[in-house]
Amino acid sequence: MPRMDQRLPANVRRDQDPGGRDMLRLEHEGDVVEVALCGAQVLRWLRDGTDLLWTASQPKYAAGQPVRGGVPLVFPWFGDHPDGGKLPAHGFARNQTWQLVHANDTPEVVLELVDDDATHKMWPHAFRLRLSVVLGAKLRLGLSIENTGDQPFSCEQALHTYFSVGDVHTATVHGLEGATCIEQASEPEAKWDRKQPLHFRAETDRIFQGVPDRLELRAPALARTVVLQTTGAQSAIVWNPWPNKTAKLSQMAAEDWQQFCCIESANVRAHAVTIAPGESHALTLRLDCRAS
Ligand code: BG6
């Protein structure tokens, strides 16, 4: 099991992010993916030097905090903690330091987080999370959640991917037509056609349930289409904060909302996953980006 001080394949390098935090840099035929050990967060995915993921314009690379951008992980609850209070939004996995437990020259890295005294204070269960990041012609992320305790537990989880779209007004999401939708935005679009591809015309914060495995994000402003292919994900959350919510968010400049949208590959609310002792759940996301 390689740790940060052990030998890695030539195409996986230890590095530091702009905040001096430990990260891994994987390279494959000129493409690069950077993964921070903090939160096992994919920070960037570069193809021909172009960022395919989005990062806020005032990013903070701070210890124990997610960067607003890339792919933060959500676990074991989505959004605010169900009991309110002071527990972190979207759970604690994105704030913890993960360990590198495997690397190979595919290139692939596997990071791991297990429960400890600190996590027990927030969530009283024994678990092992593993995130596998594989860089090839596509980027593949696999989150596995193992119940290492002796009681079943229920958890929510998401790969909270921030995508660059150039101009969110022209971006569209395809594949969610007709899916059950729970609107969460404070200032949502008054009326929209649920049978049509999703357009961004107002603050958008929609949980879709029972979603298909294949979604498409079209970003004509960047002449780019991203195909999201999942396994083990019943939910998708589509999010853009529009200007009023942006003003309340960390790491964002006033105009940032125009440049991105999030599509989260997830299992939340009615699709929270219950895992028996000794069992696991796997959620995978494969991203493919094409010129269009
Ligand atoms: C999305 C939620 O998942 O994450 C939004 O649906 C939320 O409501 C957004 O604002 C960002 O959350 P955070 O905690 O990273 O600021």
C-alpha cells in the first residue's frame, strides 16, 4: 500500500496545490488530473491544457476545507444536516484528510477514508470510503462505501462536479426530461417544461430522482459536450446559484455564476443508500468530453 512517502509510478506525482496542500498529479497522453488528499477532491482535469472542470475565481486552498470547484465529495448527508445544528453541510468527507492506498501506471490512484473518533462525533458508524480516480481518454471516478460496523446504516452521497460552461444561459442538460424533480432553489424559475432538456433561466437547485445512467451537458459557448455515464447513482442534482445566491457564497466573485453549473451524481433523500454490515455500495462516474 503506497503512502505519500512511497514510490509512485512515473505518471503519478506528488505535488502541492496553490495552498501548499498535498495532492497527486496524474498524467496520461498530455491530459492531467489533480487530486487533493484533503477531501479526495479532484481539483482539475486538463485536456490539451484546457480546464474541463470549473473553479471559483477566488478559490481557497485551506486545510480541512473543500475548494469551490472540481469534484468535492458529499457523504454521509446531503445539504444541511437533517437535525440542523452546526455539523458541516454536505457531510464531513470533503473536509477530512484521506490516505493514498494504491497507485498504478494506468494511471489510477485510490484514496481512503475510515471512521475515527472525530467522525464518530458527527456520525456514529464504522465505514471505509475509497475513491478511485482513473485517467484515460475519459476520467473515471469510483466511490465505494463499505459498512465495516455491525449495524446497517443509511447514507447520502454525491460526486459534486463543477463543470465549466462558458455561458450558463446557453448550456443545457439532457437526459433528465420527465424525471421526478424536487425544487430547492429560493428564487426558482416560475414555470418550466419538465419534458424538455434543462435550461438555466433562474436560480437552479433541482434534485432529480430515478435518473438514467447517461446524461449530457452541452456547452455551446465552449463548443463542448460532456457525457456523464454513471453506475449506482439514482439521483442527480443540477445547481446554479444565479447572482443573489452567489453573493452569499464563499470563494465566488459576483459574476462567477455565469461560467459554470454543477451536475451531481448522487443518491439522496428517498434514494439514500442503506448498507448492511460487511456490504458496500459503489457509485461510479465516467466523464467524456467532446468538441461539439
Ligand atoms: C448543492 C446544493 O448540492 O450544493 C445547493 O443543492 C448548495 O443548495 C450547493 O448551495 C453548494 O453547497 P456548498 O456547501 O458547497 O456551498
